[in-house]
Amino acid sequence: MSAPAAAEGGMITMIVQFLPFVAIFVLFYFLLIRPQQKRAKEHMAMVTGVKRGDTVVLSSGMIGKVTRVEDSEAMVEVAQGVNVRVVKTMIAEVRNRTAIAANDAKA
């Protein structure tokens, strides 16, 4: 076997050995990294769209109504007369303002 043919065979072997690592990275990208980036983008859009009067769920699980919105913080009323200042990124969910729970409906 000549020297160039041996070098070419070594290069192919190296590529074949490296191929599973590339495949694993591509798999991780499409199954983990890309969906997480999409969720983060949606969360930032939700947080920037928070406005006064929205009902929000905080990351601690508390539910309250937004009374004031600033650049990076929001004032949330968690009970009547109890306002809590929270960082906007800690808002886990924005609920519909018009939604009324079944036990709160008045007949």
C-alpha cells in the first residue's frame, strides 16, 4: 500500500470514528437546545406583554393581579390591599382577565 493511500484510509477511519459525536450533537440540538430556546423566546414575549389588570401566576405559585408595570418589575396585588413588587421574569403565566373560576361565579 502506498503512503497516500494509507493516509487516506486513516482519514476515513478518523471521520467514521468522529461521526457518532456529530450525530449526538445534532440530536441534542433538535431535541433539547432548540425547543428550550423557543420556550425562552415565548416567555420573554409574554413577560414584555404584561399590562395592568392582567391576572398572573408567579413562579412561586401565587396568583395575583398586576397593578403597575415598570421596565423590569411589576407590582402584583396578591390579596386585597397587599401589593408585592416582583421581577417580571418571575411571572410564570399570564391568565386571561375575563376568566372566572366556577366557584367565584355569582348566580
